Amino acid sequence: LASTSSESAYRLDSEMANEYMKNIKRFRILVMGRANAGKTTILQRVCNSTDKPEIFDSEGNKVSSRNLTVSCDRGHHEIKHELVFKSNPRFVFHDSCGFEAGSTQQFDQMRNFVVDRAATKKVNERIHAIWFCIPMTDYHRTVTAAEQRFFNECDTGHVPVIVLLTKADALYLTAVRDLLDGGLAIAEAKERAVRKQGELLEKWLAHVKHELGNCNYPPRGYVTLQKMHQKNADCTILMQSTANVMNEEGLQKLLISTQQSSILLCIECAVRK
């Protein structure tokens, strides 16, 4: 499932856009969301890797894990650090984890980073898209104060934000439990669970769209992801949705060329041209 806003896209002057694209070497994405949202796993699938990313500081120096004083899993991280996978170094990721815990200082650091990297004159340091992850393991609290604050207070300018509803397969057990509570036998509940899971996903997606759609700076698109822990998980829908909300056709092409595994997306783009 995926959807994008119907807003008309801003277009650069063609000559300016071509010159801009010539100077961009890598596609840079800021990944946001609370801990345990499956962010690292998604990045591994996108880059077709099972390894952990290499980490570089803002000067391009490799950062040893020994030098990371606090783990991202504990709610802190250096947002300026670049996460790069050897399998696909044309993607550069930044991880914002930390502000979701409610720290005003960390929120301000994140917002300053977004504002700076969205408009910097150094084109190779600009972020091109933001993925905001919300795990369906926490479906009862999909939109918390942290999400409300970000989408109400953080103007990302021309950089599109896409909400990723991650771990959607977690709703399967919820579906089974709901059917059992409704009086069905275990065998029949399992038989109907997939359809029920889809209904639950539609329900919570509609809820998230309603809540965030009323914010000052709503997302440009929504994507639901499941079974990303599987090595052969398909990220085409994520890459397609990201490309669809890009403001400049050249950036779409950069994204598509960067994504090695989305052959179908490349073909679809070629056909549309």
C-alpha cells in the first residue's frame, strides 16, 4: 500500500536542474522514528546487504564503534554521522534517533540539521528525502506527541517526508487474537487472519493519515512495509513512492539509478518517458 499527495510538484528551470544534478554524487536520506522501528533492517534491504553500515563523521573520517560513546538503541545518536553500506555506497543515510524520547535539545538539533541540510549550497551534503518510520508493533500509539511535534513544527521545505508504517506483519497476531475473541476456532481464525490483518492495516493507515494530515507540515506520502527481516524482501514500493514525491525529475533518476535491486522501477520509468 502506498499513497502520495496530489500537490503539484515544484520544477526547477531545466538548465539549472541539469547543472544541479551533475554535481550530485550520492542520494542522501534522513531516517527518523522511534527505537525498534526496524530502520536498520529496511536500510539493509534497500542496499541488498546483511552487514551493518560503516559510519563516517561529517568530515568523511570513518568512526569506529569504540568511539561511539552512546548507542543509538539507547536513544542517542550523532545525526551528522553518515551511514554507508559497502554494497551500495551511492546511498548515504542519517539517523535521527533520539528526539523521539522527548528531549527539547535533541529535537532542536534534529530540526537545525534538517533546515541546514535542506538548503545548504553544498549540493552533496543536501538531504533529498526523509523516511519517518512508525512501527505497527505499537499500533495503539501510532501518532504520539513526538510525531505531532515534528509534523507541526519542522518545515522540511522542498525535501519530501514519507511515512513508513513498518513491521506491518505484526498485525497478523493481532488479527488472530481478535478473531479468537470473536468466537472462532483456531483453525478458522488462522484462515481468516490475513484478510483481517489487511483490514487492520487499512484502519491504522487511515488513522495516521487523518492525524498527520491535519498537521502544519504533513507527509508527502505513505508506505506500509512488512517482512523486511527476510533477505529477499522487496523494497520496490518504497523506492517507487520515494521517487514519485521527488520535486525534480533528475532526482527521481538519481534515486532509481542508486537503487540497484529495483529493476522494475527502472523499466517503469523508462516506459513512462
